[in-house]
Amino acid sequence: MEDEPLTPRRINQLRSEADAAFAMLAGMQLDLFTPLKNRPMTAEQIAAIIGIGPTRLRLLLYCRVAAGLLTEHNGKFANTPEANQFLVKRNPSYMGNKHGNIAHRWSSCFKTAESIRSGVPQAKLDFSNSPLRTYSSGVAGSTFKLLARPFTFKWISFIATSPRNLRSSPGYMSDRFLIFPSCFKRAETAAA
């Protein structure tokens, strides 16, 4: 059997996932989901309601269709059930108000390489002026809960002895490492 040619499939997939995430964030910032709560609308109708031009909005709407947050039929856009449940204002499960936290978190992530290069954090998330309820759920909730509980650093010396120790310390990465937990979970799997 001949080897198949190598392609950048995973790289392209990650890029597309980022595009979808940014389309979601832009939709949250512009509150594009609320006008679509009760009926499908054209780009022109949505643009008139939120006070922006329809040309660029249309591109964003199609990005949100590709992201699985909207549907489109005959030029009219509608929320998916998930978007209707969580991204429409005044719903009890509304998450759209977290766009500021999401944007701040993501903008901090853009500085990761420089933080590593310089050895000095280039972005900081400051929770000091925020009420407890803001960070006990949502985007920063898992990080806040980790910081709020007693924390031991014994696992650092254990891990430093060998990367193979990753798999013999169950769960340490997923519930104690504060940055990029999904990436460290993959590292744990790769060391197995």
C-alpha cells in the first residue's frame, strides 16, 4: 500500500475553527442573535434593526451559518435551536453577555508566543475588581474555581522527573493546570 500524500488537514481545520469562533464572537458583540429569535430575516432586515450596513453583515451571517449557529433558506437567516437558547437576550440561559470576557481572554492568547519568547507575561487577566458571581461561572469559571481552592505544587517536582509521569498522575493536567488544559490533555495522551 502506497503512503498517501501529507496534507495540512488538521492545520486547516484549526484555522476554520478559529474563524467560526470569531464569527460567533462578532455576532455576540453586535447582538445579531436576538433579532432572529422569533422569525427568519434577510441581511437587510437585520442590518436595519441593529443599525449597520448589510453588505459586510451578510458575510458575517454566512460565516455563522458555516459555524452552525444560523441556518439560511432563500436568503433568510434564522438561529439554530442552540443559538436561540443561549445567545438571545432575555433568555434565562443567555450567554451573549460574556462577549467582553471572551474577547479579553482571546486577545490575551494572541500574546502567548511573546510571553514565552520574553519569559515575561505579556497579558494578564485581572479578576480583582470583578464580583465573585461573574467569575464563578462562564468563560473564566473553571480557572476561578481552581484559584479559589487550596492548591499544592507537589506535582511539579514529580512531573519534572520524567514526561512519562504524565500518565501516572491521573487528572493533574485537566484539573490543576490553568492555561490551555485541552492541549495538556493531548500531551498526557501522547506520553501514554
